[in-house]
Amino acid sequence: MKKIILTSATALVLFSCTNLQTQLPSQNKVVVPNVKNPVLQQDNFFLNESGVAYLYDLIQRDSSTNSIREYLPSQIMAPMEVYTGETLIVNNINADRVKIISSPIKSDFTFNINNNNLTFNSPYQGEYIAEIYSGFAYIGTVKIKNKLKYNFTEKDNYGIILNGYNNKNLDLLVKSAQLYLAAFPTNSKQKDVAFMVLDLSSINGNQLLINKEIRYLKENFSLNEDEKIKLLNFEEKSNSGNFVINNYYLDYNRNNLKLNTEIMRTIQRKNNANTDELQFLEKFYGDSQSSELALLIGNLYTQSGDSDKGNYYLSLAGNASSSNSNFLPLTSPEQETSIPQTEEVYTSPVSSDSSKDLSNGIDALNRKSYNEALIFFNKASNSSADISEVSFYRGKTYFSMNNFDKALSDFDKVSNPGENTSELYYYLGVIYHKKGDIEKAKDYLRKSRENNPSSTWGRKSSIYLLKL
């Protein structure tokens, strides 16, 4: 059999989703007869390790012909078949945009309409379904079956992938994995295969492959905590130096304690943080109340030039002074999967103007900068400010963060809500509903409505009561 030597970079090029419309003048046209929509045949191929390179060569050759398979507008509402590597075109249709309904993979394929011409191209086998529209008017649904010219078994292909991985043969693993993705893109093992490629690519220092597999995993799978930690560790390892944590990981979820801890450790190791990373740490601190985390945040804010926040968080760290720039010793994720809880202590390192702190907190709350708001409310609570008013606004902040237990704790300290009575009762009604105490929820919502039925909160309470 004919064999070729392909680098992993070539493998990426082979299945990259280049828009073939730019090459149309040199393409060979395959016109489909208008009598019916044909069923395209596939050649059976027995796949073994030596045959991987040969099949790779065949697919590359087919893709390089840049063939067009053209359908007529009258055929568009019946399923249309096309070989991978070909570009399907339907000219002069009464539509100007597509809405993808389903596809074997979420990205890296072409399915669009330009100048009333529909174009499709994908290296991945499977059915692609899209609705087509003219403006806002629905025209119909288009189904395209994208088929490899060669048919081989999933079992044989996956066995070669395992051999490539176990023998640390990156070249064989990449080629067989790309064939697997092209032929079986919806198979449940695709995520495992991508992690295998990522693992060997990291060992070999192949940054191009690392970035590609990480992007593929993020775009096509819902990853659990452990899987996200793996990706984060791969990214950190391959981006030593000026490493910035991608926002993909910074979508804070208080239930992801292991992931949150690993993100904190990653920031701690690199000893710098941007605004998004600092906001993540503040959200984490809002739930963990860890002195170690407070020290980290305080040092990072001081390092960035924000002495007010730096001093505040350093004061929460206990005995650490604002001049202490040393971080606590690192522990690995295996050694520590949770952050120790400490008693919440709000001690301002400098004297504060209580009314100014309260005003700044309300302003931050209105801007939905909740962690910033908590800083000011906590400072105000340690001064001569009205504890009832501070507790109301801090409770409102926790409510906005969906931290209902802390919100309830603060609301219980509100002795004189004044003009905020209806609003307070509304929050209490919602909280008790979330906790499953329907009778208490109804009681507070009725109190809110009765206190000021024409107010925003009275009306919202009336609407909420209809749900109960």
C-alpha cells in the first residue's frame, strides 16, 4: 500500500474548514441530474494501522480536487447528498439566510447563503439541517447528508487510536483521531479521543495541536469540573510566562469548589491577575471566607495599585500586614480540594466615612458590581452607620447574588425598613419560596402588597403571589 508521512500540522490542515468558495474558479463541477436526488455510494475500506496513512492520502487527494456538486433549486427541499471534500451549491434560490437546526459538530463547516446562492462544505460526515429564510419569511428546511467516499468500521478505527495513544505514537494517534472525527463525529468516545490527543500533544510540546483540541473540547462538549481542570492545567503548562486565564473558566459557580480552588491556585502560581480574574476571586471569597484567599486578593490589588481594596482584603486575612507581599505556600489540587472556612471578620484597616461608604456601596449595587458593594457595606457596618440600613442594602446585595442564606441573615437585622418596607417584604417572600416555605412566602408577599399596593414592589408581590 502507498504510504505517506504527514506531520501533525499537516493533519490539521487536511481537516481545516477553509471556505472553498474562494477556490471556485478552479473547481471541477459535478452537476446532479434533475430527475431525482441521487444516493451516493461508499467504498468499503478495511482499516488497519498501515492503512491509516493510505486512507489519509486518498482523502487528501479527494479534497484537493475542489469539486462542486450542484443541485437545482427544485431539488432543495429533498435530502441532498454530497461527499466530504466537495462543495455543494444551489444557485438562484429565493432565500438570503440560513438558521442551523442540527449538525454533527458545532463549528468548522460552511453552510450559508450569499447572493441567493446556498453553499455547503464540511469535512465531517453526518446530517446537517437548516431552515432557510427570505428576510423573516420562512421558506423551508434543507437537509444535507455529508458522506465519506470510504466506509470503515468504528471498532477498527478506535482500536488504532488506542494503540497510537498507548504506544505514545503521536503521528498515528493524530491521523487515526482525525479519521475518527471525520467519519464518526457524533460518537460518544470523541471527547475521550480529544483528551488522548491533548495528552500526547502536551508531552511532545505541540502547541498547535494543544490549542486545537482545547478549542474543540470547549466548543462541542459540556465538561465537568475535573475535565475543565485538566484543560486549565494544559493551558497553564503550555503558556508559561504571561498566562491569562480564559473567561471560559471564570464563569463563577459556587458549586464547583474543586475548579474554583484550582483557578485560585493557578492565579497564585502566576502571581498576577487581570480584572476578570480578580472579580472571580472576589466572588469565590464571598462564599469561602478564606484568610488565604483574602491575603491573595489583598496582595494582588496592592500590586495593581488599588490600595483601598488591597488594605481591606489584607485586613480580612488576619495578622497579615498591607506590606506583606508573600503568598502562602502552594498545595496541589490532590492535596487540597477545598478552601478552609474561617470566621467572617470585617475590620477596616483605615477609618472610614460611614455615609460615604454606604453611598458608594449603593452606587456599586446599582451598577451590579456586587463584590465591590459588599466591601463598602462591610466597612460601613464597622462604623457609626445605621446598622439597620446597612443590613438592608447588604442583604439586597446578597439577594442579587442568589446567596439567600446570607441575605436572610442581614434582613433579620433590619429593625426599621422605613420606605423600603414593601421591598424588604418582597425579598423575604421570594427567599422563603426558594426555601420551600410557601406559607411564609405568601405571608410576606401579602404584607408587601398591603404595605404599598401601588408601588413597584407591591405590584411585583401581587404577580409573584399568582405563581404560588
